[in-house]
Amino acid sequence: MDSTSRYGTQTVESVNHAEDGLKDKCGVFGIFGHTQASYLTYLGLYALQHRGEESAGIVVSDGRRMASHRGMGHVQDVFDGNLLESLAGDRAIGHVRYSTTGSSNLKNAQPILVDYSRGEVAIAHNGNLVNADLLRAELEAYGSIFQTTTDSEIIIHLMAKPSLRNVEEGVLDALSRVKGAYSLVLMTNNMLIAARDPQGFRPLWLGRVGGAYVVSSETCAFDIMEAEPLREIEPGEVVVITSAGLRSVRLESETPRVAQCIFEHVYFSRPDSIIFGENVHVVRQRFGRQLAKEQPCEADIVIPVPDSGNSAAAGFSIESGIPLESGIIRNHYVGRTFIQPSQGIRDFKVRVKFNFVKEVLKGKRVVVVDDSIVRGTTSRVRVKSLRQAGAKEVHLRISCPPHRFPCAYGIDFPTREELIANRYTSEEIRKYFDCDSIGYLSLEGMLSCVRTPKDFCTACWNGDYPIPFEGVDKYHAEKIGVRATTSGGKCS
Ligand code: SF4
């Protein structure tokens, strides 16, 4: 239903975990050698739901042919017992999606399954290719016909070059041509391939369940099926799994710098997951402790913006000695879309998602710990709601630095102009929010909370893009705010 419906209702998008305008990218899962492959993939996707709520899909193979099912919506709405029963086979890949390239429709849902000259191949991809448009134009000029508008399909078309002798050679050749972020799983009838780009932007794990190998964006998918996490697939590593076992191949890179997305720790990944060598909750709690040291505050209670602010708020409370309370309750049952009343309840989008606990907030000086601020509209409404609920003072503390640059590697930030910290000083933002104080974690402070700070991307805070802009699509270059031909990775 859209805003022109004859019933006079409006549909609003409602499930962003963090601040306004910031949305999930994708989650991938793969399994090879298990009789219940489709069911375990379903469980894996269920655990990865937070990485994409727009569509879900599974492709399964019995070693001879593939079957697939994809649908719009949450994993539990897309699949049922009968469907999973019909997806028979001992190897499978799955995907949950939020679109950052390609529009939101079933055609673009993944895994993408095609039958090409070497047989069936399916691919599921998390990340964003920054030279996809250029490659697509080149491929189309040579006669390629695309089924989707996603960047992921480009990898399959690159693999199909007649001079490449087999699937593995095709994958390696294709990955040598794409730039940007990819943690992907690719399946043929006799092979599962898992690959992570040389910068390692997005997480990707390898594990074992029974005699089967499993691959997942995050370890939380392993926990649900009692799989044993073996190790992270390394930046620039391609893992090839067949009935004969597992092999690892290294990708060559023009840009050897490892640049894992630290925003996965700040916001995206689940707190019970281990990514980039550390547990997300533990790292978030360190962010909160460091934030309390850098931005101390006289207050009565610390409250998180749930859920992604929970761990950092706990850290802030431990470090500051200010008691932790639950002053904001999140409604977990809000679906992908929500019918908005035509006669406006003001700030409906925020109110439907969060409730404010008057009994906790009344007369209190409150420190509110949130993970990030993007456009600022939601934070403003939240401060107002906290005051209406009786808070005497509202102090915002943000567990990462101010976002001034968009992401080119799979996180759907708005343009530079729309990022509030790109246009206003902290004091101007404080006044706009009408809060008593605002304080961000510093970049140095954030990096001091992870074990290998030099191995992280920080481009959305300091404009230091790890991949040179040469050969980057016009779309990405314009979004970031540089000319596509500019060399070097620094954006001022
Ligand atoms: S720009 Fe920011 S969100 Fe994007 S990969 Fe780098 S750290 Fe992550």
C-alpha cells in the first residue's frame, strides 16, 4: 500500500536499528555436506536477520541440480516447513538483503541463480562494488544481458568469459577485476566458494557442523546450530570447498591495506558475534568506557538507545559509576512496513518503535548512549520525547565520532550534504536537538578499543577511503563528493 491508497493511509519504513536513514546491508550463509542443508541455512539466515530485512533466499543443490526459493520480507515469512522440505540437497547458500545498490524487488533478491555455459551457479553477496557500473557497461557492450540491477550479478558475468577454463579460474579472474567490498558465497553443483575482498571490509567466518563446512557473515549463525567456529576467512582469501575437502587461495590486490569496517563493531553486527577477531559486545563496551573517560557527565542515570546502544551504555555506566537504567523500550515486533494513520500522530515513526518509561525518567538527569547520529532527525525527536517523559536534563553521548562522509562499501549512509555533522558544529547540533550536552567518542579513542587499529576503515569519519578513486563509478564518486578520475583515497 502506498501513500496514494484510497484508504488514506501511508506506509513508512520502520526498522532501522540505529539512527534515522541508516540501514542494514546483507548477510550470507553457506553449507556443504549436510543432509539438512536447507534447514540449517534457514536457521543461519534467521540468526543473520538483523543484516537485512527486505528479502531472503536459499539455493540448494543435491550435487546434480539446484532449486531455489526467494521472497520479500523476513526469513520466517519467506520460508515454511514444506518449502524447506522441498529444497532437498546437502549443500546450500542463503542470503538476507537490504538493498544499497539495485532497487528493492524480488528480481534483485539473492542468491542469484543462473545457468551459464559451465552449468548452474548461485551467488550471495554482502558488500558494495565501487566499479560495478563501469564493469556493467563494459559487459553490456560485449552482449551480456543482466537479469537484475544488483552489482553482485556482475561477478557471474565476468566469470563467464570463454577463455577461462573452469569455475575456480572464473571466480579468481572476476574477483581480480572488481573493486570494493565483498564477502560472498558462490555455489556450483559440486563446489562451494567463499571469498572476502582484500580489504576485508565485511566479516566472513568458516565453521564446522557435523561433517559439514559452514560459512557465515557472523558467528551468531553458528551458535544457533551448534556449529564450531573454525576461523575467519582472511581478507583476500578464497576458500574452495568440494567433496575432496577445503583449499585456500589468495587474491592479489593493488591495494594491499586491510580496512575492516569498524562500523560493524559500532552498530551492525550482533553483540554475541565475534568479528574481526573480537566479540562485538566486548568492543562496544570498551567504546562506552572510553566515551565516559573522554566525555564525562554529571547525571543520575545512564540509559541506552536499544538495542545497538546497550553494550556501550553498560560500558559508560561501569566507567562512570552512574547506574544503568532502561528508560527507552524498543518494540521488537514492528515489521518492515507499518501503516501510518492519515491524521498525523506527530513523530509517529519514532513513537511506534520506542516507548519512554516515565517512572524511570521523571526528574532525572539522564545520559543517553546511542551508537551514531546520521541525519539527526530521530535524535531530535527522541530528546523531545525524553523531556516529555519527565527527564530533567538530557545528555547525549555517542559511541563513535561524528559521521561526515558517506560509505562506499555497503553501508547505506545518505549523501554528505545530509549528514548533520558535515554541516553543523557539535554546539549547533546540541541546540538543534535541544539537549543539555552532546559528546562523541574521538576517532583515536574508538580505534584504541580494537586490537589492531591500523586494520580498520574509518572513511565515514575522516574521509580516508582505503580504495583509490580511480576507476570508481560516477555514482559512488558523486555520493562521496569527489571526481571519479581523482587518484588517491583521501577526501577532504
Ligand atoms: S566508510 Fe565507514 S561504514 Fe563504510 S566501510 Fe568504512 S568504516 Fe565501514
